[in-house]
Amino acid sequence: AHSIEGHLGRSIREVSPELAGPLDPLIERVFRTGETLRQVDLTVTRRVPWGRSAYLADVYPFAWREGEISGVGLI
């Protein structure tokens, strides 16, 4: 686990590699379309005793530079 400061400036792949695969296409879609994706169901295989975790994710654009999305956030 990382502190909030440990997440800043790091990619999803660095913080939680198991989530990168399912989230990458969603992040790319938000960059491409600018739409907000709400309550997306994600089931992820993790290195934990129970093996799988389920999440609801919101993925949204949050920063713009020169009229283009330059950042995507997720909860």
C-alpha cells in the first residue's frame, strides 16, 4: 500500500498492476472522447488469498491543456 504522496505522479501500472489491464482501455476512451464513465464494473484477479476483487470505477477527464485533455482521474 502507498500513501497519497506515494500515488502522486505514478501510473496505474506502477501503483496497482492488476488494475492496469482493465483500466487502460477506459482511460484511453476518456482521453479520446472526453466523456465521464460512471460506475464501471471491474473484476480483477489479484495476488490475495481470495483471488478476485470487484470494483466500481468512475473515470473522468480533469485537466486540459491547449483545448485537449491532459489528465484523467479515477475513483
